[in-house]
Amino acid sequence: MKKFSVALGSDHAGFAYKEKIKALLLAEGHTVRDFGTSSEASCDYPDFIRPAAEAVARGECERGIVFGGSGNGEAIVANKVRGVRCGLCWTEQVAIWNRSHNDGNVLSLGQRTVSEELALKIVQTWLATPFDGGRHVARIQKIETC
């Protein structure tokens, strides 16, 4: 599998999964840039999610993964950054569609919504899935002009 540079960002509610997935990514040979948070102390997720998403949009990181309690707010923040296509994924199949149909470059996960085992599988599946191209290219171009 290709090795990626991955930006990570989380709030307090996603911190534990961020740390577990960071360890997995490093063990698999990926490069990780951690934008925080650094503990389970209450914090505001936009402070950490936006910088991670901006790193992906600027091309400093090839992919990004953001974490929260549900992952919804994190996906909203990431998608406010032009050039980011963040998908909230709760199954491996949704992760496949995010990559293959939407060329997703940021993944959002909810620590309170999926098990740790499933979160790890979603990340591995998402990283391994290529963009299908074809009929999806025109749709991606339309997203970029929204």
C-alpha cells in the first residue's frame, strides 16, 4: 500500500482514537502531522480541525483524518476549507464510497459512534481505496466550483 502524509486533528472527545490511529499510521510507515488536541481536556474542535484541513488543502499533507464525539462538527469545519472533501464514515463501505466516488481527502470519525476496532478498519480501508475516476471526475469538478 502507498504511504501517505496524514494530517490529524481532534477535540477532547476524539482524542483517544486520534492517539490509537496515529500509532497505527506510524507503525504502517505513514508520515503523521498531529495538529492536536493533546489531551482529553475540554476544547473547541475548530481550533484543531481547521489547521489539519488547511494542511491537506495546501498540499502539505496528502490526506487528513479528524476526530470528535460524533465526527459531524469536525466534517463541517473541514469542508469549509476549499479543496477539502471530507466524509463522515461509520462503516468500511461508506469509507470506500468516500474515496472511490468522491475522491475524499479527509476522513471524519466519531469516537462515540464506532468501536475502536471498526475505526481502525475504516482508516485502513479508506487509505487503501483509490479514486475510481470516470464519471465521478465531472462531479468532483463541480464540487470544486461550489
